[in-house]
Amino acid sequence: MFLTGILLAASNVCGEIMDLGTVGRVYPIAEKDCLNEIREKAKKLDWEKIRDESIEMAKNYKPENLVKLPKATQDKTFLVDMSYTLGNDIPDKDGKIIYHKGYRFNPLEYIDYSNRPAAF
């Protein structure tokens, strides 16, 4: 966009854009058009087979570092405490302390849950 503006401004200053001719030897482009080559290869692919293989790969995916966990012997429920305690003072730009070392807060207390759908 910026370059277009410069070119338009330059064309207005110069009056018109003109062909400055060819200097040196020129050769026809030997490479195929990249976009056309991609389209040709995409037409030859069996997209249903690729989709089915991808779905199977996703269903059977197992990470290399997968650790087998033992079966739970009992149901257990516990609450998570997301509270954080500051390890040092936090000053503002003028050096005035706005949060003192040891200040404890729970970020979940600052979240508005009124417009959230139920999790389950």
C-alpha cells in the first residue's frame, strides 16, 4: 500500500510512467508458473484418501514420551488454589510501591463469569 502511494505520487510528479526500454540480453522464463504447478499437483491427489489417513493418524496418535498411569482406585475431588504471593515489591514509574512483597492475590477473583457457558 505504501509502495503504491509512492509510485502514484511519482507518476504525478513525472507526468507519466513510460517504458524505458530493455538494456542487455533478455531470455524467456524457463520455469513453470509456481501457482499453476501447485494446482496441477493438487488435482492429482486423492483428497478423500488423505482425509481418511489423517483421521486415522489422529485417532491412533500416541506421543513418544507417553507414560502409562495406573488405574485409579478411588474417585477424588479437590480444589485448586490459584493464589500467588509476590516475592518482591512492585513499584510504579515514579518508584512508589503499588504492591508490597508478600501481597497475595487470586487471579480467578478478577474474572467475570457471568457471560460464560457452563463447563459441563
